[in-house]
Amino acid sequence: MKTTKEERSWILYDCGNSAYSMAVTTALLPIVFGMFDNVNSMDLGYFNSMASIIIAVLSPILGTIADYKDKKKRFFIFFAALGILTTASLAFVPPAGGKWWLLVLFYVLSAIGFAGSNIFYDAFLVDVTSDDRMDRVSSRGFAFGYIASVIPFGISLALIFFMGMDNVTGYQVGFIITALWWGLLTVPVIKDVKQRYYIEPEPKPVQKSFIRLLDTFKNIMHYKAVFIFLLAYFFYIDGVDTIIKMVVPYATDILGGDSLDTFTLLGILLVIQIIAFPCAILYGNLAKKYGTRKMITVGIFTYIISCIAAYFITSIWHIFILGAMIGSAQGGIQALSRSYFAKIVPKEKSNEFFGFYNIFGKFAAIIGPALMALTTRLTGQARLSILSIIPLFIIGFVVFLSIPKGAQKTMVSE
């Protein structure tokens, strides 16, 4: 089936913000942070957790207010702009100045902009397509996001290589390229995507939004499938986000500079993005044949196996194989989780419910990075830290199995 103009514009934003996820969260920022004196790259886990706490607190409140007519896009534009501008600002904090706290500040703000815009971007999924196409469209968003992010990251990697791997200028230019790419691909969704499902404006909208939020929070147990899914998602997405954010610090700590040079590591990350592209599409196609639930389960087990394998890595080739395993499941599990949730929530309250979706996801992302950082500190062995997140996948899987089959977008009474 051919994608519509709205679907294509929506997918393009995934192509834009995936560049941030790849360049800033996973690759370039951890390396630049490590260039500062008296810092440990694993400490980024604490700052990732800080950003997650802030967006987790804001998510349901913003989502509830944005359910009103014509509000969703305004919030989306604000947070996207915040993320883009602060990403560019990362380029103006040199390690030589020793102001690592300023780099962290811009990073936390960029992470808030990235995550905040995604609340409304994800919620737009119900506006741009129908239920029977959600798995396909959501999967293609992640898939094309992965392959598109190769372009700005590849350019940045080439500049870094020619300028010198120890020269911070190449990384700083990479931040600028990422911001420009993200900004350019934000334009189509602003231009073409419209909020079709909404609540009509009413007096005292902020006060009424808090009342609706409180009512939904009180009654979310009535949405049985939604509640159970969010609980499962809370656990398994923690592991997914943790691996995305901590893969570079972990690999660097395990193999060290003698076995793993920076350029090789960044090159491997680039290859992983390419592998993730067809695999995300494959997950969407297989979900249509075997069901979304089964494919999410496949993704969870792939991550469990990957965590066990990560404990035993001893060479660059092990990282490549491990990265291929992670890349095969990363886009699929994220895309299908998003589309599965979109199918079981009331469309007119999509922002409100995606606010809860993000608060569960972001609060979950607090645990994993902090746990890895703490495990490394207490044991002195980063290798053990990767095993600490396996229980999160197992708990998520067990809870996910308890979701009623054939869940509908209707309130289930007690």
C-alpha cells in the first residue's frame, strides 16, 4: 500500500530526530564528555537519568493540555525547537575550558526537547493513519530514521577522521550538522500533519486539564490492557534505552583504548544503523503476519541474549556481532510498542495517554543508566553492569504476557 503525504511527512521527522539519537545520545557526546578532565564517561548515566526525570514529570501534564484542539502542534514545535537549538549549542563548549557542567546543561535541555517533541510526534500517529496501517507506518518511521541518520552521522564521522580523532572541532561540527539535519526534516510534519482527534476548547483549560489528568490517573486501572501494557513497557523499554545511551561508555570501558580506537567504534555504530533499517521494516511486516505481540516478545528475548553476550566481549568483532543483534531488534521493538499502544488508547485522548506512555518510558530510563553507573562504581567492573539490566527485560516479558488478547480501545470495568 502506498503511503499518504501525511504519513510520509510524519515518517520524515523520525529521519530527523534519529540523527540526534545516534550522534548525540549514543556516539559523539560521550566521547566529548570524556575529553574533560576529572570526569568518568560512565557518569553520563546519572545525567541521562536527570533528563529522564524532568521529562517524565512534564509528560502527562503537557499531554493532557495538548489534547485540546490546535494545541498538539504548538507543543511539538516548541520542544523540537528547544532540542534543535540546544543541540547546536553543544558545539560551543570546548573541553579546554573545563566547563563540563555547561555541556551537561545543554545536553539535558536537548534531551528534554528531543523527548518532549516525541510525546506529540508519537501521538500524531493516530492522526496520520488508520489502525490497520499503524504497525507499518510506525515501523517505517524507525526504519527510515535509522538509515537517514547515517547521512549526517557519516558526514560528521568523515570530518572527525580528517580533522583528527583527538580534535574536538570535528565533534563540534558534528553537533551543528545534527541540529541542521533535525531542523530541516521537522518542516514537513509542521507543514502537512494536522491534529484530527481532539477535545473542544473549554473555559479554564489548564485547570480542566489537571482535573482530566487526575481522573485518568484514578481510572487508568479501568483501561486494563493499557495499564498492563504500560507496566510491561516500563520494564523492558528501560533496558532498550539504557543500551542505546550506555553502549559507547560500556564498550570503551571494557576494551579500553588499546583494543578499541574511537574511529572504529563510531564506524561500528554506523554499520549498526544500516542493519537496523531493513530489520525494523521486517518487524513491521512480520507483525502483520504473526501479530504485534509475538514480535515484541521476539525483540525482548533478542535483548536478553544480547546482554548475556555483552558480558563476554573481548574484541572489536564481538562488538560488531553484538551490535548487529541489537540493531536487529532496536527499531522493531520501539516501533511496535508505539503502534500497539496507539491501537488500544482512545484517539481523542491520544496526547494524554501518550503522556503516560512517555512518563512510564522516561521513569524507566532513570533506572538502567544509573544502575549501570552504580554497579561499575561499587564493583569496579563495568562488565558486570550489563548483567544488571537483564531482570528488567524478564519482568517486562512476564507482565506483557498478561495483557488480554484482542484488547480493544474500550474502558474495562472492574
